[in-house]
Amino acid sequence: MIQKEPRIGVGAAIIKDDKILLIRRKNAPEADHWALPGGKVDLFETCETAVTRETKEEIDVEIQNPFLLTLMDMWDEEKTHHWIAPIYLVTEFIGEPSIQEPHKHSGLGWFSIHDLPNPSAKAVKDAVFALKIK
């Protein structure tokens, strides 16, 4: 089914020692891609609250002081999905990352920002590009 308007999501670019924390998606869009923790923004929820909530739900990490890094604008080739997503830079967090939604994610790992896994989601590429120009 084709969307009638863009959806809003958020992503957390969690960085530690020049590495970025990524999860592998099982579902579309970008199934089997390495992606940022994050998800949909709920109605009347701020983006910062959403990225904090989604990160806790997906990888059991409490992010601290998220900073708006960049904005991703993405759609698929068939133009059935259109997402707009603020991506937040996170350098402080509490907890040990672990997959909390195995029905949605099949992997989790730290990767060098200079050598991303393949395939990487668009949000990952956008976040790393924004980090390099800062």
C-alpha cells in the first residue's frame, strides 16, 4: 500500500571510540540492512523523547544528552514508503546494548565509522557523513 504522506522516525547514532552501534533489521524498509536504533515518533511525542524511548525499547540503553546531528529524507524505489527522520548524536549512555526485539532485529554490533558493514541503511550513511563534516 502506498503512503499518502511521509512518516516521521528517529535514529540514534551512538558513538564510542570511533565506532557506531548498529542493529540489523529484519523488516522493510531496508530489511537485512545494518541500521541505527530508533523508530516511529508517536502522535504528540517530541523527537527527542521518541529517540530516547525507542533506543530503550530496542537495545535496553538509556541515552543521555542526545544532540540533533542531521535529518534524513528517504523513500524506496517504488515510492511506497517515505520517511523523514531526525538523527541524534549520542556519546553518553547507560547500560549494555542488547537486542530486545528479536522479531525485528537479527544482529547488533559496534562498527568503525571508517568501515561500515554492508549493506548499511541510509540513515547510517547520512549520520556518518554528517559526523565527518562536523
